[in-house]
Amino acid sequence: MMITPRLLLLLLVCSFSAISTHGDEDPSIRTMEEFSGYPIHEPHSSVPSSVSSLFVDAQILQKQIDELSSFSDTTAPSVTRVLYTEKDVLARRYVKNLMGLAGLSVREDAVGNIFGRWVGQEPELAAVATGSHIDAIPYSGKYDGVVGVLGAIEAINVLKRSGFKPRRSLEVILFTSEEPTRFGISCLGSRLLAGSENLVKALKTITDSQNISFLDAARSAGYAEDDLSSVFLSKGTYSAFIELHIEQGPILEEEGISIGIVTAIAAPASLKVKFEGNGGHAGAVLMPNRNDAGLAAAELALAVEKHVLESGSIDTVGTMGILELHPGAINSIPSKSHLEIDTRDINEERRNQVIEKIHQSAIRIAKTRGVKLSEFHIINQDPPASSAEEVIEAMETATRELNLTSKLMISRAYHDALFMARLSSMGMIFIPCYKGYSHKPEEFASTQDMSNGVKVLALTLAKLSLQ
């Protein structure tokens, strides 16, 4: 048979197609890949070729969120799920079951951080992680944190349905106690993962309002070992971490933008302040003779506002969130006051300058009002965190490919991602929420917004997995 140029071309195309189809079985192809460092053919391992193949089962996701919200110590629509309570344990069991149904291998550490891993084609490489929390402060909503856990599991399902095969393993993390509700410690699980020796020491003696120790509470939930440092992860355990979350603010909804790409997380410093005065009868002690601890507290609260506004930056905020007066009677001059103050900024130096000014004001107020500043204690003073450029780029690219609008923004709320940034590159994806409501029963995210967020997360995970 005479081989014409046209027939020769056809044979070459067929031969290349055959090699491409069976390349994994062809030793010469494997040698070429190893020598060049570039894959000739990796079946189902590339980023999904069409974003249309990324299907989010939004109705199932909403159903799971609704079901998880039923594990609550208050009635719907509010959610109350406090660390190591019966409802918390049941909710954890529910999430572990979903991880198992998604084909993830599940493990837990000594404080109840839960990990669900999809093992990649090169499991020796540092994994790409995602996740959030499911604990809920009293009378809050059902989306805070939960979207970042159940949405992460759904993102894994999205990639599996598309035929994607990860190079680096992908891991979903449910973090223990992001909220400070029971023991007064925010991001307890992620702080420990990041290697906080001070927290390990504190957890050995700390108790809740019912005088139940952390260790006893953890054991009642099936956790805790003698060595809590076993929770620590070494830097580089993950190549990247991405957290999906509702914005908890109104910007995305007001501007009609689908996705917020977080560039930095503002870290809070928490202050505890106590004044002591003489007290006395509200009618019998004349005004010039008073040493009112309550008025000292009120004046300090106004000083917090003043110093924050004087910083010159809209990113500096301060809140007096707790004020307790003793003896707490309408006809008694307060003899003691207890304040807890939250200050935040993406600029650590600027925030710390505000703290020092608050301290100096507390000293001055105590002196001029004739009361004693019996305590000025910095409970925590965490540094802010910036998102990694490569993670921001992956999130931006994913958003563009999905034809979604996006906005670069900072997070003024605390998140586990803040501490995961100490272990790996970090990034966050925000989705809109109704009127910016959060930490209240009216908290809401639409299935469309959740679906958009899950798609961006899935595509970002795929891109980072292949790096």
C-alpha cells in the first residue's frame, strides 16, 4: 500500500492519541516525563477543563446546614453550640459522617480538631488544606463557620464529580472552638496547631464559668491526652490553607459583588481592666466626695473610642464589649468595675500604640477620680496576618474563570486562617450574607452565593494541588 502524505499525517495523529490514552503504561513516556520535569499526559489530573463541569449540589448543602443547625441548645432559628457539650459532640459526629461519605480518611487530634483527607497522587508532598469551625456562640446563626466546613466537603465532592485527581493531598479541617464562648480563648484549635506553648500551659489549669476544667470537659467529649503539644503541626505541613466564610459584613451585598478575596486579617488584642472605688449609698454620699468606679469605667470606654479615632485609619477599631459593676444596685455607687476591651487593626504597630494610649488613660482616670486601677491586663495580642500572593492569585484566577465579580478586601473579624498563616501560605474567600448579619439568628447566605463560593474554593484547591 502506498502511504500518501495525508495518510501518514493521519497515522501520526492516531499514534499520538494512542500514546496519550495509554501514556501511563508506556515506559518511554514515563522516562520523558521524568527527564523533562513536565507531564506528557496525566489522565484526570489537570484543573477541570471546563468550569461547567463544576457542579455544586446547593440543595444538598443547604439541607446539611439545616440539619447541622438542629444540634443546638436553643430553638430555631437561633443556634447555640458550645465546645464539648452534648450538641457539639453530636454535630462533630455528623460532620465526620459527611467526610466519610465523601471518601475522606478521617482523624482527630487530642483537642478534637477533625481532619478529612483526600490522598493525592503524590502523598509525600505537603497537602493543601481548607476548613473552618462549627461551634456557635449563644443565640447565633447557622452559617458562620459552617459554610467553610460543609462547603469544603462539598468542594471535594465537586472536584470528584468533575474527574479531578489531586497531585497534592487535599484536607478538610474542622477546627475546635473558634469562638471563645466556654473558656474565653478564640481559635483554640488552630492556635494549638500553630504551636502555642503558652496555650498548652493555660489549658492545664483553666476552668469555665461552672468551674469545669478544660481537661475534664475535653475528656467528657472523648478527647484530651496528657500531652496537648501532640496537637502541634510543623511549619510546612500544608503548602496552603484557604478558608471559605460568610463576610459577616455588608460590603459584598451592598455592592452586588459575588466574591471577596481577603488580602489580610486584622488581629485583635484583648484587654481586661478593673477599677476599685469606695462605693456608698446613692443618696447619702455627695457628688464631690465620690470615688465612683463605674464612672471611671465609663470614661475609659470613651477614651477607647477617642484613641481609635485618633489613629487616622479606618482599619483601627476598638470596642468595650463587657462592663460589669459591683454591687450592681440602682441605689449603690459602684465600688468596683470590670471592663473587657477589644482593639483590632491590620497594622500591628498602630494597634499597639492605641493599647498604650488606653493604658495611659486608665492611669490618668484612676488618679483624677481617686480610684484604684487594680488591673490592666493584655489577655492576648496576636499579630495580623497577610494572605500569600500565590493564594490570592489562584483565587483571583478561579473567580475570573467562573465569570464571577470579586473584590479585594480585608477581614476585620477573627478566623482560624489567622493562625494557619503561621504554618503555611494562607488565603480566605468571602461570600455575601444578608445585611452583613452574623452572630445572630437572622444570619443568612443564599444557596447561589454559597454555590459560587464553593466553586471558587474547589477551583482554587485544584490549582494549588497541582503546584
